[in-house]
Amino acid sequence: MMSTDCPASFPASAAALLRDGTLRAITLDLDDTLWPVGPTLVRAEQVLHDWLRAQAPATAAAFGVERMLALRQDVARRRPDLAHDLTALRRITLREALAAAGDGVHLADPAFEVFFAARQQVTWYEDVAEALARLGARFMLYGLTNGNAELGPTGLSAHLAGVIGARECGVAKPDARIFQAACARLGLAPHQVLHVGDDWALDVVGARRAGLHSAWVRRPDAAHRPGPAHGRPDDEAPGQHLTVPDLGRLADALGA
């Protein structure tokens, strides 16, 4: 049963989504929706730095974790054409750091693989496993992310039919084309799909402007993230909008 701290519009919105049975699938953002990404990246950055200390000591000495981050941000500013491709930005960063320190640039690829493997070691929010099982029993589930998490290493293969990322799509959320590509893979029209994510601009507004329904996950530990005044959805966008504190409450609302 849903508790009474849900927004007043929540039950009506959920009923509207379910009334005619057209909702067939759910696309899910990954980072900060299914797991907290911050701690994951901090650990992965440290694993990478430890590897560089052993394999490229000059680079490790010249580029600590904070300086490597600053370099990556600089690369991103110089390469706006790669804003959708976090993997490419990180590989370029590693090559530039290695070259600047005088270490072999050929180490960039193995260095990236070390980081990437650690980046997949995520810890799900407590509600996620049960909620995905419940939602998956009623709807098709698919990942939709601007990041580079993968289904197998993160443990999602048992729940999600696949994942589409900004890198392979060539555009990132909130661009409508990535949502449309997900719908095409599912073989469904946008109004048959609900997108779920933690970021108001990228997930909620992006999805609704692409014609999907949306659910905004506002976890208590992420309440500081920006959103619209009074938590109101963009009234100019199509579709129904839900606001939930976690995926368990979303499953409740959708009768899963």
C-alpha cells in the first residue's frame, strides 16, 4: 500500500497510465536511479590511480585523482562533439596525461580497462532488486543511460532486456532521439513507454518531450538535486508524470 506522503496527484496519474492498458514497457536510467554513482566513481578513480602508480609512475605522480579530473573536464570543454561519449573523453584524457608525463601512450587502453572494470562494481539501492522483479513481471524493462554502465557486470542482465547508451546512439538525454531509439528497440510507440530516472531535466522533461510518460525518482539522499518550482512537471510536454521516492513505490503505483 502506498503511504500518504506521495504527492496528491500520484494515484490519479498512476491510474491514468494503467486505465487503458497501453503502458507496455519501462525504460530505466541507471546511475543514481538504480545505484549511487558517486561512490562507484570515487572507488574506480582510486583503482585507476593505484594502477598508474605501478605501471606509469610519472603519470601517477603528475596527475593525482583531482588533477586527472581537472584534465578530463578540460578535454570535455575542448571536445563538445564528444559530450555523449564518456568513454572517448576518458581515453583521450588518459592519453594526454601519459604523454604529458612522459609515459607510454600505449598504456591508455589498459588503464581505461582497469577503470572501466571498477566502474561496473556498483551497489544497488536496497529497493531495486525486488522492485525490478515486480516491474519485470508486468512490463518489458530496458536501460537508457548517458553513462557507460553495462548490464552484465552490474548484475542487471536478469532484469533488463537490454540497454541503449548515449555513446552508441550518438546523442545523450534529453535529446529526443535517444528515447525514440529505445522505443524503436522495444517495438513500441512512445505513449506505450514510461521512462524512469532521477534527473528532472534529462529524464523527466526529455522523456515527456519525446512523447513518453515519466517517473521522477527523488530519493531522500538526493533531494538536493534541482527540479522545477514546487515539483511541477512541464505542462507543455505530453504524457503522464509520476513522482516517487524509490522504485518500490513505483511498483506499488503500477500494481506490479
